[in-house]
Amino acid sequence: MKKLQRTIDHEVDFAGVGINSGEQATITIRPAEPNTGITFVRTDLPGRPEVPAKIENAGTRPFRTSLVKDGVEVQMVEHLMAAFAGMNIHNAIVEINAPEVPCGDGSAAVFCEMLKNAGAVEQPHPRPQCTVTDPICVRDGDASITAIPGEEGITIAYTLSYPSSAIPSQHFQISLNGANFGAEIAPARTFVLASQVEELQLRGMGRGATHDNMLVVDEGGVVDNELRFADEFARHKVLDVVGDLYLLGAQLNAYIVAVKSGHALNRKLVEQLRRTMEEERGTRNVETFDIREILQILPHRHPFLFVDRVLELEGDRRAVGIKNLTFNEPFFQGHWPGQPVMPGVLQIEAMAQLAGFLLLRKYDVGKKLAYLFSLDKVKLRRPVVPGDRLLLEAESVRFRHRIAHIVTKASVDGEITAEAEIKFMIVDAT
């Protein structure tokens, strides 16, 4: 049984200080359509630019995870991303009016509480899966993080070993089940050695840090604070791994073994996992749909439905479908009946319908329609006749402000029959 996507039921917000910038920030988390993923919106910048929480947008800031797209950045996203992962929220819009997510108490607990208060809504769309079948390991010196085949879901084992006796070596392992994250991982707070504080501040970090939002550790132990767990340091490292892995944009099924890994190494593993997903999309990361499922998404009906089956669907990025053509098609009876040929405009219609399926999968059934907005670079290259199997392909180029730009083509036996660039406007069905 496919696991379905979820979003929140209603919006929630939180205000606080950025632990590095020291700037006040407010985040508002809103529900989002299926296949949106987690998307940050910088409301303090002109045009409210969006930064999707995807591994391809991961920045290179030290000691934290940031997201960057077209020069727009959001920093310190890992604790919030971990909360989304732990609470099984797959689609959400995070509006933020500053460059850094507020830190709360340095853990993910406040974000889990927010999402709990927001409630959850199941969406009728399956969650993309990434199942590890062969070990994947990335290393940097004596630090490493490895993904190996495991049971369904994710198990993380983390070994922490610092070069200072102030933080003892620790090991923690957990199999996340959707219920234990809030109690076992979310409360674990970020930490720093007292000997590192001055250097980090000289590098522009920790301007908003206090003993209330960060554990400071010296040779005598935690300064002006108390541990929530004896192994809180290792648990927080697991929290960071959970948040960084959520940039994959899919449910990971694997056993993760991490030794002294940090954000940079975690992200390298996610990059490797993403490449593996793309290479294996034909067997694991691609959805297929039969005619009954197509009828639930597209408003078209016989004799004007020109997609019989969707062979491949990669999120909202690419779709491949087919139309099997028999002599009984109504248009063959009247279009050159002595030498039946599929009208070129109907090839374009078939490509447009597949593109519409690709777009409408983002929304709840029956809520939106994809209206054809414009056609460009249309070419009809060869006839399509009874008995042909028309292979349709659609790939999303751009989707902004409800205008979608899709590149499409049709082929028979590997030979292109038609191609076009199509723009759609997404409107309410009512």
C-alpha cells in the first residue's frame, strides 16, 4: 500500500531570534498542495522569492544547513526540517521575514509543537520513496556517513567523538516510527565548546546565542544549564542528520550509520542518494497510472480523452504516457477515410492532456483546471496511422504564478511525430 502525502490543517507561526545572525524573525507555516514539498518564502524581499527545500539548493555555510536559490538564502533550516520529517509533514509553505530561521531553545521541540497544533491532513497522492539496495558511503578523514539496506523506514546510528574531554564519546541509535521523534530526538539541543565561542563570534556566528538556546560545554560540563539526556549531544547530531536527509524530498528506507559526521558530509550523502534515485527511477522512483486513475485527474472523456496510460511520472517534473490508436477512433472515420491519418491538432491535444495530468497531480482532485494558454515551436513531423502506439512525453520547464511552461513531444517507434512548447494557466475548477 502506498503511503500518502500529508500537509498541515491550518497555519501556525512562531517568532524568535536567529542564533547566528541575532536578528528577530517570524515564520508562518501554511498548508500546501500535494507534491509541493517544503518551500520557504522570503516575505521581507521584493517579489516574495521562493526557495524550495531541496538538496540542489543546499548552501555551503559552515556548521549549519542553508538553502540558496537565485541569490536568495534561508539559513539554519535543519531543526525545522527535522520537525517536518519527524511529524510526517511533506508539503508546507514556510513564510519567513528574515534570512535565518528562529532557533527556539536550540532544538526541534518548538517546531514539533507547532506542527502538532497545526494538525495534519492526508492528501490523495503517494509519497515518493527512496529504498537503498546497495551501500552508499561518503567520508572526510575519520568522519563518515553510510546508507545501507534496511527495513522500511529509517534507522540512524550515530557515534560522536570530540577531540576534547569536555564532551565524552557517545553513541545513540533509533528507528524512527513517526511517534518517537518528538520525545526522543526533538528536545536535544545544539551545543558548542566554550573554547570555540570566541572564534565563532569573530566569524560572525552565534550573535543570538545564549545559555537558553545553546548548550555551552567546558571541562566542568554544561555551563549554566542541565542536560535533558545523558547522551543529548549524540541525540542532537541525529536530529541534524534527520533534518539534512529530508532535503532528499522522499521517504528514505535505509539504515544510516554516521561517525562524527556534520552537515557538509550529511549533504554529500543526500546528493548521492538523489543521484541513485534518478538512475533507478524506472523501477523505484516512478509512478504509473492506468485509465481509471487518469480519469480521476483529467476532466476529459471519450471520445476526447487521448491518454490511455501514464507509464512514468516523476513528481511534477516529467511524465511519459501512451495513446494506442485503432481504426475505430472516430477521427479516422472522417479524416482522410481512404488513407486515415490522425489530425496533427489531436496529437497536440494528446500531448497537452499528458502535460495537464502532470500539472493537475499537484492539486486535490477536481479543485483545479489546466487551461491552454499558448503554443510555441509547434512541429508536425510524420503521419500517425491506425495501429500506431503514440508515445507522449511532457517535461516541466517552469511553473510560476500559476503559469506553467511544458515541453512536449510525441513519437512512434522512436521517431518524432510532433512536438510543441505549451503554456498553461492553472485556474479554480469552479
